[in-house]
Amino acid sequence: MRIAIVGAGVVGTIFAHIFGKVHDVTLIEVIKEKVDLYRKEGYTVIMPDGSEEHESDVKITSNPEEVGEVDLVQISVKGYATEPATKAAMPMIGDNTMVLSVQNGLIHDIIASVVGKEKVIAGITAHSGMPVKPNVIRYVGGYGPLLVIGKYDKKPNDRFWEIVEELKKTGEQIEVAEDIEPIIWKKLVANVACNPVAAITGMTSVEALACKETKELIKMLAEEVVEVARAKNIYFPEMDNIAEFVYEAFAGTKDNKVSMLQDVEAGRKTEIDTLNGAIVKEGEKFGIDTKANKVVTLIVKSLGYPNIKY
């Protein structure tokens, strides 16, 4: 199967490494320096057990037209870059191409608006990594399957099942959900409640969960997400005790810095608009006041000003 992964960041590179063991994978990256580096030196993935796996013959380009139509396009960019990245990927998307996203936040409608909802495979991954050098990534691993995915229009067809079977050839655990939306929101609530708190305070989960005040803020953010989810008729069992769920999810990151904190420390734009900002917008549709999420959105967006503007 031919796969194009748009975005050669941490997640994109990890998935290129995993999928590339079985399939023909090309990375699409807009940063020319990264393209040149990967072509010249390849990349190294430090696996969860500490072993190092190096890829020297990397297929990577900044020009999707060079790749042509593929079977699967995976969008692996930050939430704010989703629309331009998807539009740029159109030369690779044919009649039989499907588009996968396991990005954080509420971004699947953005992709669907470009390619059509029937082409979108939505999902989550609980696996993550951290950059060590520009072409060295530490794959932290994660709990549970590599992917939990579902057809975004809830109408799985033959092509969808063909893609699923091809992905399973990697030997990784790939689970299919009949209704992917509650699963997306289950991960969303953990990201919304924990990531901005880490980004604002600079704390790891160990530090934040030892502090009464940050735990209270995490709880407030999570409870607002649950209120919005209920208004959208979305339910998952953890909603009934949401504070304990997000505390446990955050604790799983241990001493690792969450991606939003990494972005803030590196002076990069964050995904706050497709996380907490998206909850604020969804809340407005139902007349739900999401004050805590609005406040942390404004604070995170002010970090790095005036060099970073949203």
C-alpha cells in the first residue's frame, strides 16, 4: 500500500517508521531544512525499550505532486495547519484514496470540508514521542492499541476495510470503532484539561497533580468539556467521574513534557484553538458558558506575544 504522511514531525516520523516496515511510505514536509536533513542523514527512532532504529533511505518531499495518487494520506500536522495541509495534499488524493487523522483536537470536520466526509478515517492514538535532535526521536510508546479508528461518516465501505487490513499487516494493534466520536472526545477531554495547564505552568504531570490548585483547574476544564459533550449527545462512561479519568490520563505522561508545553518552550504556535478554543466555540452553539476554557485559551495565546500571533 502506498501511504503519504503529511508532516514529518514527531508523530509523522514515528508512523512513517512503523508503516514503512511493510508499506511504501513518503513523508511530505514544508520545512526545506528538514527535507534536506532526512534525505542526507535519514532519521533515528529510539524505541520504548531503548534500542535505536535508523532509517537511511527516506522518501521525503515538499511537493505532493511528485508523489501522485496514493492509497492513504495521513495528516500529521498541528491543528492550526490542518486546512492548508489537507488542501496541499489534494494532488495525492484520488477516487480511492482515504485520509486518516489521529491529530489532537476537533479537526476532522476541517479535513472533511476539503476532501469530503466519506473519505475521512478519524481516530486516536495513545502513543507519543519527543524530539531529541532534528532527526532523532524518542518513541515513548503508549497504552493500548496503536490506533483506534472509524469511518467519520459512520458508513464503513469495502475500501475502508481494505485500508484497515493493510494497516494491520504492520503487526500493530489496530482497533475499529463503529462510532468514533465518543472515543475522539474521550481523548479530547484529557488534552483540553491537562495540556494548557502544563503549558501555562511549565509543570509535568507529576508536579501538576501534586498541586491542589492545578488539580482544581484541570477538573474545571474537564467538567466544561463534559457539559458540551452531553449537549452534543456524546457519551463515554468516564464522563461520570471525569476528574479521576483526566488525572489518571495525565499521570500516564509521567515526567515527559506534553506537546503544548514543548511548543511554548520552543517559541512555537500551539494547538490551543483546536482544543480549548474549539470547546469554547462548541459551547457557544448550545449556550453553554465555558469560562475556564476561554480563560486558558486567552492565556496560552498570549504566551510568546508578539513573536507568535494566532
